Amino acid sequence: MGDKSKPTANKPPNLAEQVGSKAALKLKAQRSSTLGVWFGLGMMGMIGWSVVVPTLLGAALGLWLDKHYPGPHSWTLALLVAGLTIGCWNAWYWVAKEDQAIHHNHEDNDDTDR
């Protein structure tokens, strides 16, 4: 006769298999939540710097241009906005890249758990 411990297409898994799979999911969630806090703080820092650095560089270049080449328009304001725009695009790029990596990693882990 067939092995009773393996579920078939018509037979649901027994209680021990259900408990085992739920315990494995719980342990996996606990491990990833600890990593998630530090990862989240690191991402906030990286996103912050990726916006601040281009903004400050744009403002500094604008101040230098206004001092050496004065004109009717403010280079400082224009380059500050340009730096902020570049910084926001940079932050969006990093967040999208990390989100894609997390989803890819999550899908790989789901495949190995089955």
C-alpha cells in the first residue's frame, strides 16, 4: 500500500505536516524581522544621503556661480532644485532596486521552503 505520511492530490496534509510548515514560516519571519529593522535604518540613511549630497553640491556650485558670474537669475536656486531632483531620482532608483532584490530573494526562499 501507499505511504500514509505523504499527502496525495486528494488527501490534505496531516496535522504534523501543517504544524511543521507553520513553525518553519514563523521562524523565518522572526529571523527576517530582526534583519528588517537594521536594514530599514540603513536604507533610510542611504536614501537621505542620496538626496542631501546632490542638493548640497548643487547649492554650493550655484553659490560659486552667483559669486563669479552674477546675473538676473539665481544660479543657487536653479542648481538647488536640479540637485534635489537628481537626489530624489537617485533615491527612487535605490528603493526600486532594493525592493526588486527583496522580492526576488523572497520568491527564492519560498521555492526552497516547499
